[in-house]
Amino acid sequence: MKIIPLAVAATAGLTMAVQGSINAALAKIVGLWEANLIVHVVGTGVVAAVVFLLKQGTSNLARISGAPWYTLLGGVLSALIIYGVALSIPKLGVAAATTAIIVGQVLTALLIDHLGCFGLDKVPFTWTKLAGLILLAAGAWLLLSRTGSGSA
């Protein structure tokens, strides 16, 4: 088992739940799109400092013109993600919103793996993975159900 990458991924998940909560709190004060802008400006500043001041990274920014067009969509997707997370957390709660997000991520990840999208190695879809997705979705449904009412 690859314990270090799993620990890093788990830490990223932890960070995403905290970030979503903080972004939702900021959005209540300044608005959803305004919070999104602030998050991206601050994030850009941090990454620019890491790359240019701390000299971290590969120094391959000049190779951007060789990147496929779709690899530049990360910023667009990030803006949509931050908007969706900041919108859903106050309405669903952190646990339910995060679980729904994870179900969407896993479903999409299974498809990307199976098809080998974006130049990634193909990872075949299996019935075991389907069972895991179903169990994850069932967990999401349980988290979304209202305590005591028995309905989602």
C-alpha cells in the first residue's frame, strides 16, 4: 500500500472540508462570487510566492504553449467548485455537502480512470468499484436524511 500518497490525499480531503466551510462563511459576508474572487486572488498570491520567491517547482512555465487546451481549464473548474461548495455547505451542512461532493468525485474519477482520459493510464472499472460507489452513495443518502424524519 502507498501510505504516503494516501496520507497526502486524506489531508487534502480534510483541507477541502475546512476550506469549504471558510469559503461559505466568507460568502455570507461578501457574496458567493466575491468570495470566489478573494479565494483565487489569495491563492494566486500564495502560489506566486512559492514559485517566484521560494523558487519551488520545476521552472517550466515557458512550456505552457505546449500544453493541450483542456489542461488550462483547471482555473475555470476551480471557480465553479468553490462556488458550488460555498453554496451547498450552508444549505446541507459540511458533512452532507462534502459527502455529496465525494460521491460526484468518485463517480467521475471511475469514468476518467476507465476511459484513460487526459492522457492518464486506464484503470478498468470493476463490479467491486461499483459496489463501493453504491455504498458511498448510500452513506451520502443517510447523511442527507433528516434525523428523526426518516426521509431525505
